[in-house]
Amino acid sequence: MGWLEKLANWLQVRKKEASILCIGLDNSGKSTIINRLKPANARIEDVVPTVGFNVETFSTGKLFVTAYDMSGQGRYRNLWERYYKNCDAVVFVVDSTDKLRMAVAKEELSQLLNHREMKRKKNLPVLFFANKCDLRQSCSAVKCAQLLALDRGEWTRGGSPVHKTASAGPGRPWHICESNALTGEGLQEGIQWLTDQLMC
């Protein structure tokens, strides 16, 4: 390592690289969130539903992110597990207006957590976006956390969904934010939390 690289590391000029898996059911807003996180000049006008998966790279704060935007359609969800091994964090997006499908999202989350690769990554942070918070029928972040059972099991070690965040402690670190992917509301709060987790 050359002295310039050492100096850059010491000054924290160099960004940390992170692979983030963005998952959730179809129509939850994953692709719109990823699009909104990109620099303004790199955003696309019309976001279309993802078929299979898309890979996006962009910088945010101290992170250089490779985001794997996975399709949430039922026939493509088996692709998710192919990316568990090499991901540094998970962004799990739920449609906070769709209470009926919250049970399906909860089941997909349970399968993710019980996968052998994820069981090896007990400290892998999971950021939840309770998306579409601007709509009248949306659930709060606290209610979404309850519907996803984040108030039970491994999630309760270190925090409570009432505070919307859990410390790393002995359990898996997680955070939930209400978000509006169209306006960007709540996205920076979530990404800042995720950055803090990945930079430790």
C-alpha cells in the first residue's frame, strides 16, 4: 500500500465499498427507492417493475454502493438467495398500505433469516423501509414492525420497534423508516443508519 493510499485511509477520503441486497414483494417500491438514491443526473424518469434483477452502482455519503435490486414477483424470489453470501447489508422494502400482503412479506423475511448463509451473518444489518407513507391507508413504521414480527425473536435482542431501531448487541441490527420513494422522504435517515452500521 502506497503512502497516498495510507493517507487517504487515515483521512477517510476513500469510500467504503458495500454490496446491498434490496428485496421485498413486487410493487413495494424497491426500484423507485434505488433510483431516488442515485445522483439526480443518473436517475431515470419512468421506473418499470424489475424482471429478475438489476444492478446499480452509486455513491452515497461515505459509501460506494453496489445495489442488487431484486424482483419481488413470486416466480423470481428464489433468485434472492443467490446473493446472500456476498451481501454486506439488506434493504427490505414493504408497501405500508398493503396489510393483506404483509403476511407474505413476513414469510419471505423469515425464509431469508433462516437461510444458512444468513444464519452465518448474525451482524448483517437489515434496513426496513415502510414505503408509501404519504398514502392515507398506510401503516406507521411501528405497526409495520409489529406485522413483520420484529418485536419478537432475534430482533428483540437489543432494541424495540417502538424506538424504530435496534443496536447491534447480541441480536441482528435493524432499523425501520417510513418512506416515500417518490419524494425521497425517509430515505436519507435510513441510508445514514445503514452507513453508520457498515462503517463501524
